[in-house]
Amino acid sequence: MVCTANELLGWKDFPKGLRVLLLDEDINSATEIRSKLEEMDYVVSRFCSENEAFSAISDESKSFHVAIVEVREHNKDGRFKFLESTKDLPTIITSDVNCISTMMKCIALGAVEFLEKPLSEDKLRNIWQHVAHKAFNAEPKDQTEPSKSEKASDASDVDIHLKKEDIKEEFNENPEHNDVVSVEIDKYPSPSTPQLKQGVRLVDNGECHDQDQTNISTEKECVDHDGDPKFVETTCDDLVVDTTTITITDINSCKSLEEGIGKASSDECCPDLINGDKKRKASEHPNSRPTKSSRRKIKVDWTSELHKKFVQAVEQLGVDQAIPSRILELMHVEGLTRHNVASHLQKYRLQRRHILPKDGGRKWPQTRHSTPRNYYPQRPIMAYPPYHPNHTLPPTQVYPAWPPPHSYALPPQVWGPPYYPAWQSSENWMWNPYQGLQAETWGCPTVPPHTSFPQNASQFRSRQTMEKNSFDNYPGDEVIDKVVKEAINKPWLPLPLGLKPPSTESVISELSKQGISTVPPGINGSH
DNA sequence: GCTGAAATAT
DNA sequence: AATATTTCAG
């Protein structure tokens, strides 16, 4: 009875000649359907009762590829029986009464599709799909290869299960419907329409069995990915449910750890905390709160803010005196270790060494969430935050004291940007108020090209002038000479570490000479 | 015990 | 490949 794939492949002009069993009491509708089907070169046998249909089916000489069965309130029991008895025959249910519970039961009993009357040509034209689907679906069973056949039946089971879930879910809101369906669903062994399958897959959220070996592992992978520091940027887009879940988890863990901070966090805290969790899990008891002694060190994410602090400290000490322990002291970041600082300092110095000899290397590898800030041909870097209409900030907010008080309250291993004005997202952090006034990158304060901000430019030019003065404090050599020259010629480039920034007083006095009287607080580490 | 450099890990 | 941590000699 069931059309095989081979048959289909050899079927010339498919679906012409498709034999359709039509079970419809209503002569008018039956006639209409028949004529439409016959127009499409389908072969239609119409029956008024199940018994007639049964006998036709049992007649070896006739075999049907697909059935269209009309269901009404008074005949539904018989139709249910018909469905149960003809599970191999793809059966389309049709009715002019759109009773969802009846239809659902039909579907549960194996009907491949429900079509509401009247049946248009469009609806009827593609009924062959069920035949094809059945044929291809049934193919493995016809073959002797055990593994394949097993797989197929597994898949079928999954589908059934999913369908069940689907139905239950859909019926949850309506208990009355629920028992109609639930009684017999379990017996349902049979075909599903392509549509159903698709629907099922869409509904599939990974809760299901079998297949879930795959799903689960995928999910695990996803989780692992999420544990990766890059998670926030690279989410598992294709697994919506998983992503959402993980994201929520992330947010939660982030929040819980943030509670100690009592302030808005940056995007960055989550990945790192997650990362830390992951590491802990990998090396210790999962879910256990890590004790300071036992846990492996959590990787410090040197965010731009943290690094800013670092550079601040280094500048404050001067390169010569900048040693890890003192930097650490000045940074006032709880949980940060001397080792962390030492390591960072090492990198800092190495990079600096690489930078100093020539200009070409004036780029620092950017930390995550950082954006290259050295050359922005099309997007000048500003030393002041843009004046957004919605963000009229008081001066103290634009130039907060350094370091901000919050940072002292940071819990261990949380070094998110310590001070983020509400308007400042990680995306536009480069507009931060310190820039240009503090060397907040690797000794690379970013200042606007003076064409954009003449006022600032003159400010910085004057700073550079003064730097030349302070340069006298250092033993000169060709390299330094070159560097200083360059620093003067290119005031927007970073101030070499070997050059100490001028004192606040001298800056103020210089600025006032140039007619700039308003100096925001917090400059040059003066808090 | 600290520092800085190198090695190693992620 | 970049960057953080760990190791190790001084």
C-alpha cells in the first residue's frame, strides 16, 4: 500500500495517477473534490462509509496512495477507527467544522494534515507530498540495514514524542481538550506530515530525548563556549533557547557578584566571572565557592579602565620608581595581585620598548572591548565627551575624581571599569572624559587632532612644550631627543613614558596664559 | 620576599 | 596571535 521511494523514482509524471481514497458522506463536497482531483490527473475513489473504504483497501487490486477523509461530529468515532486501521496510508483529514480537539486527535492518530473545507485546488494539488514523504520516510524500514532502520525508527519515536509534547503544550491551556488527546497519543506510531515535522523541530527546544544526544552535546558546547571570555561577543546565535538561558545565567552571576559593587557594571564583568567559574569548575569542585587558597588564579581582564588606573599609577610614580608593589598600592584595586601588576608591567614595558625607537609602533594591542584609538581618520577621538542632548552632565561627572570611590569597594577579582557614567557604554568608551588628559592607554593618551578641537590642541601643545622643559630632568640621548621632537610635532600621539607629565600647577598656569581659565578637577591624578 | 624576564597557558 | 599567569634566577 505504501508507495516506496523506488516506486516514486520510477513514477513517470508523478503525481499524475496518484490514487486517492476519498471518504466523504456529503455528495456535493465529494463531487467537488473529485472533480478537482481528477483535473489534476489524480485517480479518485470515493466512499461514503468506513466500511466501504475498508473493503476497498483490503481489496488487493486496489491500493491507495493517499486518503482524504471528511470528519464530522457524528462520524468522528468511525473516522478515528479508520485512521487507526490505516496507519500506513497517508490520510488527510478534512472538515467544515474547525474543531481543534477533533482535529488534534486525528493528527494524533496519524492523520498527516488537516484541511478545512472547502478544499481548494491549491490545497488539493499538493497532497502528493504526503505520499512522497511517507515513501522516503518509510524507505529505511524496507531496507535490511539494521543500523539505518534503527535510526529511522528512533527518529520516528522522537517525532512522536515531540508531537506529543507539542500537543500537550498546545492543549495545556485547555484541559478539556487535553484528555481527548492524551488517551490515545501513546499508541500513535505513524506518519507525520512534512509540515508537522517542521513544526515539531521548531518547537524542539532540546528537551527531547534520543536526538538530544546531539542536542545536548551541542548545548554543552554552547555552554562551554559561553564560558569562554568571548562569550558575550560570540553567542550561540543558532540556539536561541540555549543562548537565552546562558545569557540569563550570565546576567545573574554577574549581578550576584556585582552586588558588592553597588553600581552599574560593564559588559566585561560577566565573561570574566564566567571564565573564572569555568576554570574553577575545571580544576575543582563545581559550584563550590572558591576559597582563596585553593582556587586557581582568575584571569584578570585588563579593561581599559583598569589599565587606565595602572598607567595612572605608573605615571604618578614615574617609570623609574614604578614597581609592581607600588603600582598595586596606588591602583587601589582590591583583589588585584602584585603578580598581576608585575605581569602587566612587563607587557607595558616591553611594548613601550618596542614603541619608543620609532613612531610606527605606537599602537598598543587593544584589550577586549577596546577600540584602536590611535588613528581615526574618519572618527576623531575626543578628549571630552560629546555633548549629547540627553546627557547634560555636571562637570564633576565629566571629570570625576580619580580614582573613583566605587573602585575601592570592588570585590575580589572584579575589575570592571570602575567608573562608568550612565551615558557611557562599552561601545563608546573611547569618549571617556579622561582621555587626552590622562595617559590612559599604554602611555598613549588619546587626544583629538587639533584640527577638530583647536582649544584642546593648544592645550596639549602647551603641555608638550612643558614636557620639553621637564625633559631636562632626564639624561638626554639621541633616542630621547628624537622622541621629544616627535612628541612636540605630534602632540596627539602618546607621551613617552620617559617623559614626566607636567605638574597640575604648571598646566594651569600655562593654560591661563593662553586664556583658558576653567580647568576640570581630577587632572593629572590630583584628587 | 620582591623584581624582571622567560616560559607556559589560555 | 595576543595576552595573562607561572616560574625562576638574581
